[in-house]
Amino acid sequence: MPVDPMIEAMLAQAPEWPGVRGMDLATLRQSVRDSSVMLPAAEDAPVARTEDRFIPGPAGDMRVRLYWPSGDGPHPVTLYMHGGGYVVGDLDTQDMIARALCHWGKTLLVSLDYRLAPEHKFPAAPDDVWAALQWLAANAGDLGGDPKRLAVAGDSAGGNLACAAALRARDAGLPLVAQINLYGSCNAPGEDRSSARDFADGPILKADDVAWFWEQYLANPAQADDSQASPFRAESHSGLAPAFIGTAECDPSRDDAEAYAVKLVAAGVDVTAKRYPGMVHGFASWVAFLPGAREALMNAGAFLVSKFGADNAN
């Protein structure tokens, strides 16, 4: 399972990643932010305009960034959650992914700055996501969006949050037309998976990093069985929105994400699952120059377009 040559070349020029355990939290967050915001967006995936605003949340106002696609509305609407192990990341760190999904998915995309652990333990993040989704269902029309064509999306921890929101929406009777999960495990660590063994030392994400992030996120280990933390462990997966699940071949969380896709298929859910050869965890952020990242986000965008339907022709 060789790492993509472009990624290998990039990693060869970077200092070895020491892992997150033992790092000062402020330093970790700043390091991730500095390395992320320097990454460009894809030049051929422009958006018409963006706007930052605040919406109500369960613990006060939440910051969101709205991205409008070109063309006349009403546009289908996608709520997007950034990755970062529930501990790092913000509206800027995955801005390039949000722009790509807006453009290639032809969707009004709303990126959510949800509360982070360890200051805000589970279930703060999924509660923020659910509040934002309910707000969008009620207010999409005022934004030039179509509340009848609503989707959720995310990468890594954000993908887990998207899948958790799809479960909650199903149970509450809030219809979604699609869910996008880019390399989110949908399961707290603990299963004996070959990818977790094969890529325990990375690249990019180490198995111990995964464990540490979950330790920060959960108030106690028993919460790992809650479906809002681990969608894989939900009692039922039937009736969920169609799902696109993209995984990276060289990623310790790969097998958990692919096992979730298998579980959805067994429950009768419409699933498109694709493993991207040679890719590593977080690869979608390199959409501006990495062919595998472009392919994944174009695939996810095409999936959204297909589920949003013929009205999404602008």
C-alpha cells in the first residue's frame, strides 16, 4: 500500500510529526491552523460570494460561513463540519474543502464553527450541529436556499458529526437528501482493524493521535457507545439519507469508515463508497494540487448534485 508519490515527496520535506500526545494544546491548534491556512483553494472551483455571520446555538451564538454557488437560487443547502479530531480546526482551516464542495456540489454551503474539546466535551459538538441543521431547515429560504433539499457533509471528525446528524434528523423526521463523509471513522477506537495496525505510525495521523483526540472529546469512555459519538453503534441505520463515504488507503481510520459503509448498505441505505489509492488522512485539504484530493471532492460534489435532483441545474 504505497503512499502517493506526491504526498511522499511533500512529507520528505517536512519535519517528522511527533504526534499530538504531550503537545501543548494552544501550540497544537496554532500549528494546525498555520499549516492549513497556507494551503490554497482550487482555482477552478470558485464560489460566487461568502459571508460570515452568527446563528443561535445551544450555548450561545455560533459562527458560520456561508458560500454561495454561481447561478440563480433557490440553491440546495449543505451543512458542513470541519475536521480536526473535535479538538482543532475552525472556519479557515478547511475553507478550501468548503469552497470545492460548494462549487462542485452546486450547493449553498454553510460551514459551522462548532464547539471544540476538551473545553467543550461530548455532546457539545453534535448538539451544535443539530441546532445549526434545525436553523437551516427553518431559515434556508431567507438565504436563497431550498430547505427541501438539505444535506450534511464533513471531513474526519466533521464527517462523524455529519453522520451523527443524519441519524438525528431521521429520528426527528427532518428529511435530508444526502450525507457526505470524507474519512470520518464513525466509531470510537477499539475495534481490531487492519488499517489501524498497518498505519499505527501514520503517515500524517498516528493511531495514538486518534486515541488522544477521543480522550479529549468524551467526558467518559462509556459515551463511545452513544450513536451521536459513534454512528456505527446506532441500533438501526435504516431510513438514513443516501451516503457518500470516501476513505484514504493509507489511514488508520480507513477500515472503521468502510465498515460503516457496509453497515449502511446492509440496512438498505443508498451508499457510494470509494477508497482513494495512496491517499492519507486529511488529503482533501490538498485539493488545489493533489489529483486524488480533486477526484474525491469532485466525486462528492457530483454525488450531491445527483441527490439534489434536476432542479439543481444552475
